[in-house]
Amino acid sequence: IRPVLTSPLAAPHRNTPMSTLDTRVRDALDQATIERADALARQMAPSVAQHDRDGRFAHDHFALLRADGALALTLPTALGGEGLSLYRTLLWQNQLGRVAPATALCLGWHLMALGCLSHTASWPAEAFARLAHDVVHKGHLINILVTERDHGNLMRGAAPGTVAQRSAQGWVLQGRKAYCSSAPALAQMVVYARIEGEASYGEFLVPRGEGVHIIDTWDTAGMRATESHDIELHNVWVPDSALVHRYGPGPDRPSSFSIGSRAWGLQLPALYLGIAEAARDEALAFARNYRAASLGGQAVIDAPAVQAKLGEIAFLLTSARSQLYGVAEHWERNPHLQEHLGDAVAVAKVAAGRCATQVVQLAVEIVGGQALSR
């Protein structure tokens, strides 16, 4: 059941557990962002289930995103992008995530990386300009390869196991990364590596090419179409210019994607809330349309216990939305505070993630055993 887009001032529908007044929408640009994402989602909808069953990356979805120009959403306008704000990126991810969550997840990592780099000039200007050109004119999809099976998420402070060794006029990379979303479709990768002979680590911009091998490891219960396989780097040579940023060890020399309180990471819980909202819509449609003999033939929605669950869902979603979008707007409006909002960002992420889990669980309880049928 797809959500029906309405005007921000639309009257609530009878029996709807929460008002259709979308309090996130501040202006016409917010509304246009939601409607644009929804239009793309409608085109993706027919193939979402098949991609999930097959566990295959949605190349057709990304053809739509490229044609729309969505891969450049968070790039600066000066570099050919649209300069989409953090707040509107959350709106986009939420709406796309309601219908095509695996696609939204893959796109989200890409948009997050470009948003971070647009926000703070940690890379050399010419390196970022080259990347922006490839995204805008070639439709390149990127991701940050920041997780290793033996070292975890490197953004949390661990030293990379991947090593960069000096060579003639460049670097040679050796290592293996895990959970690399969009693995079959990545044109370029940001690789975290330990620089041999130095105390610091490096961010290397690595093109897909010789020595970059995808290891088929992704076989999960959910988000199957992200194809988040391992990627092995075996004697991968890159030029000097591929080292785009040195960071660490320690918090005084942060990576490019840990600055600004990691606020661009809020795109992820926005997607999770989109999944939860879709589950809410499914449960509500079921409750309205299914008549239970145990209720004397009445619709399930007439049961007080079901109404209580729908009320709890409304409470959870409203609370999480308020916190998530409130933090994003506070971050945008107060540049002088952006480096000091790490706790607020982290709490909003955790709260939204917990909310999404609880909402889906409540939706399953409303639908009953049918909700667990593949």
C-alpha cells in the first residue's frame, strides 16, 4: 500500500491513526523534494520485490536516478550539482525508502559522501572537482569502504588493516573491505588505508579496475538488493593524487566523513523511518479491509487492541520524526554549533532506529501470522 501524497494542509482522513498534515514540510521546495522522490519510487515499485527475491542490485533503478540527475543531488551547484540541503536529503531518503529501501540505502551512502565533502573542504579542490565531474557527466556511483571484518567500522577509531605502500609515482593498496553496498555498480571507491611508514592513515579515491575484486559474501534476510559484498584490493596501483586526505590516529585529525558531528549520517535513520511508515501503511490497510469472524464480522480496525497499537505507532513515528528533523534543522541553522552536536545527532539516530524496529513489530502484530509469510 503506497502512501498518498497530499497537500501539507490536507484534512485528516477518517480512521487515519495520525494526521496527514506533514509537519516536516516547511515550504514548496520541501514538498517538491518529496514529490520528486515519490515519482521515481513509483517507477521503481514494480521491480522492487523481484530484486529482493533475487538478491541482485537494482541497475534499472539507478538508470532512473541517473536520468533524473539524482546522483548529483548533494553536490554543490558550482560543480554541477543541486546543493540539496541535509534536511531535504532526509525528506528524499524517507520517501524513497518507503518503496525501494535497498535502492535508497545504496543511494544514501553516495549522497552522504558527497554531502560531507561539499560541507567541508577536506580534499584538494581539484580532486573533488574531478569526482564531481565524473558523477555529473558520467553517472559514477561511489561509496566509502570503511568496514573490515577484523577491524570493524574504521570511523570508530580502529586502525585500517588495508595498507598503502609507496611505489614509483604512486601507491599500491592491499586489503579487503566488508559490507560494501552497491559493490557491483561502484565506479569509484573511497578506501581507508594505513600508510606504511607513517603514523597517519589515508583516504584514497580508487577507481574500479585491475586488482579490485568483488567477493560474493552478501546473502541476508533483508536489504538483499544492496549486494553489499566484500571487496578485495590486490596490488591495486593508484597515482599520488589518489591520496586525497590524511587523518588520525586520534580525534584531533578526523576523517572527512567524521566531521560536522556526522550529521549527514542522519540520512540512514530517515530511510529506516520510511520503511517503518510503509509497514504502518500495510498494517492500516489490512486492519481496514480484513473482517474477522472473532469480531462478529467487523473490520480488524474496530478492535480496541488494534486501535491502541495504531495509536502507539503514531506516537512513535511522530516522536522520532520530530527529533530527527529537529536535529537536522538545528544543525543547518547554526553553523557555529555543527561540530558540537555529535551527541544530539547520535541520539536522534538511535531513537529513530529503535522507533522503526518497534513500529514494524507492532505492524506485524496487527496483521498477525500473515505478516510472516514470505
